[in-house]
Amino acid sequence: MTDFRDRERAEEAKFAFDEETLFRITARRNRLVGEWAAARMGLNEAETEAYRKAVVQADFEEAGDEDVIRKLLGDMTAAGLDIDDATVRAALEEKMVEARRQFLGEV
């Protein structure tokens, strides 16, 4: 019975570790995509830093990426950019790969 409990605890620990890793990578991706959007909107350095944080915060509104996509599309459209959903989703995918590489390079 101890074997089963040890195995169960190990699986729970791995699940928690994987979830935390995904959270960190996603937060990094959101900072990177915020920086990408800020550059396209022509924001200065201070505005870019604030915008990166705002994009990370936007991800806490609901599960999934729709809240981030909605923020990026709304802000970029309001800034007068001709941007579509597919472009933002492609940037999210690209930045996720970059964030994963950065994160795993640090570990």
C-alpha cells in the first residue's frame, strides 16, 4: 500500500510541477507578445514595460488565451493598426515557442 501512496504522491508532485512550469512559460509568452504589440503600436520604453505587465494581467480574467487575444486586438485596433485575429494568434504561438526556449534555457 505504501508503494501505491508513494506513486500517487509522485504523480501529484509531477502534475503540480508541470502546471507551474506551464504557468511560468505562459506568463513569459504574454510578456513577449506584449512587447511585440507595443513595438507595433510605437510605444516608448516605459509604456512598453507597463503594457507588457497589462497583457500578463489580462490573462487572469478567464481561462485560456481569449482574454489576451481580446486585449491585444482591442488595443492594437484602437491604436489604428490593421490587425486581425489570425495575426495575433500566430504571434501568440511564435512567442510561446520563444518563451519555452528561454525558460528551458534557464533551467
